[in-house]
Amino acid sequence: MQKRTVWGLIDARPITFPAEVQDAAVALVAYDAPPDVAEALGVGDRFAVEPGCDGTVPVTLMLADYRRAAWGASAHVSLSVPARPLLGGLDGPGAPDRAPARPLLCQSVTNTAFYDQAMYWALGVSGALGSIVMAVLPDTVAVRVAVGREHALTVTLPRPALAPVAAVPPPGTGDAEAYTCVGDRPRRVRFRMEVPPAEVDPAMVTVEPGTGPLADAVRSLQAAGPPTSCRWGERLALMIQEPHLLVDDAPRPPTPGRAGPARLTGFHPS
């Protein structure tokens, strides 16, 4: 059995790692964006986006309903881009120890106050507390996101036909790392996630942004082109390890024109 670590308490509830999600429904919608559009999503001055071979940056919109999890049931919507941390001595073009590119969570919304606090303090994810409703119908999946009184996003996609349980191959499981950052404190997060196994035709996916920061970010992606791929999965598992701070021995002033992640709603004392 893997050793568990108690990170601390939030609202008198313990935060332990690894944090497990035993049952999740997840949609992953991918876009290809120009580097300037990807940077404007909130990458900040501690990271640099990493374009692919064609010069575009793959951006992933994740919509997840955590139905059974160690921290309680919750839902989460986020945007992530491949980026590498700009750490002193590690980010030069020819540096042998150049930090690798990993997904960076740069915008997120959660729908419970406890998750909102845990994401910010324990995982280093700055986002918004809002309303997320994922309706999984026989033929359709519909996700509606609101922040405050603003309708932020609606996503609909066809629900792939369910094969008999014995005929469903186990979803792929990948050990991976991601980056998060609050203020001036970048973190590396290791996790294990079952990849949504079903491919969905991106032409059948409808993404309707409303108003607010998340909507504006999605609208900027749509201006660059339609979704390039979509995946869907149910009854998936996720395990998140305790994050680790990335040490920067050579802090640099903020890059002009690039704002770091800002908390969209709520207040957390420093």
C-alpha cells in the first residue's frame, strides 16, 4: 500500500496525498493555437509555451465530473497548455538541463468551496469557484459552467455507445507530470490518470462561450480554429501525488505584457 502524507487541514478536513478519484467522467477537447494566443491564456512570466513541430500550441479543455473521490464529489473545468518553467540556469536554448515541457494548468473552475480551497493551497491552481453541471444522457453529454452570475461555457458532445462491460478494453493509464503556479511559486505535480478511451468526432462537438475570463479564453481558441480532437470516458480513475515546488535560484522581473495567473473569485490570505 502506498504511503499517505497529510499535507494539512482545510476547514478542519485533512488534505492527504496521494489524492484519489475512483469514478470520474471526463471529456478532453483539444485545440491548436498560435503561440501568442496560448500565452494569453495566463501562462505568466515563470513559464514559456512550447509549440509543436507545426508551430502551433496544443491546448486542452478538460471537463471532469469527479463522482467519487477522496476529497468528495466535485466537478472541474480547466485549460492547459504545454509549457516549460523559466528557472535560472535551466532555460537557455542550449542548456543541457533545460526543464522539460509539461501541461501547465492556466485557467480552472471548480464547483465546491472545499475543492476550490484545496486546489489553490495544496495544488497551486488559481481558478474560480462556480457552478458546473455535467448531464450524461443516453446519447448526449452536456456541460454547463457559470461563474457568479455569468454563464461562462456550454459544451455538448455525442455520448459514444456503451459496449458490454466484458467487451470494453481497459482504458490506458499514464504516469505523467503537470505544472501549476500561484503567484511566484511554480510547482510540479505527478499524477496517474486513466485516459478517456472513446474518440469523438470533433465536428460533432459544440462549444459555446458566454462571458467572463474562461469564456474569453475559449473564444480566443475558437478564433484560431475549431477543435482538432475530442475524447470521452466514464468510470475513470485518477491519482494525484503531493506537489513539489520548483526552485529558481535566479528570479527575474516579470516580462512586460505577460501577467501571471490571477485568482478569479474568492480570497485567500497570503
